[in-house]
Amino acid sequence: MKTFRDLFIWQKAMTLVTNTYQITQQFPNEELFGLTSQIRRSAVSIPSNIAEGYGRESQKDFLRFINFAVSSLFELQTQIEIAKNINYLNETEFNNIFEKTRELEAMMIAFSKKL
């Protein structure tokens, strides 16, 4: 593995960021500095923490940043459920993005156990 870009969890997290930006484009404009911004920040935090942890000097530090990324993923799961509850996402949109977060969650937890 030469860079963090080679990590499959980072690649999947980057795809999740793109998907998150796409679904939040339809949110009301008054949410731009509210839920839209919060959802996007949580999503961006996931691959960012993976990359930052990869650059740390120890495996222990890397694991700590993977745990930060998992925490951001849990935030994202909560926020998209809020978006569904207030009808910013329909059931199909929610299920699609939530399933992607659950898949990444399983991968990241398995990865952290291997560190």
C-alpha cells in the first residue's frame, strides 16, 4: 500500500461523500447552513480522517483516526435519518444512502480490528 488512496475504505468513503453531496442538493435553501452543511461536513470527515490517520507515525494513531471516521459515519447516519423524518429524503433515497453507510461501517470496523 503506497498511499491512503489505495485503501478500499477511503475509496468507498469518497464515493459516499459524492453521493451525500448529490442527495443534499435537493434540500431546501434555508437548510444550506443547517442540516445540509452538517451532513456534508460529517461525510467529508470520514475519508479525511482515514487519510490523516494513514499519515500518522504509529498504528495506534492510525486506529484512533479510523475510530474518528467511524464516529463521523455514525453522525452521518443520524443526520440522514433526521432528513428522512422531516421529508427531505424519501424512503428510497434514505434506504439507498443508509445502506451505503452500513456497508462502509462494517468495512471500517473490520479494518480497525485488523490494525
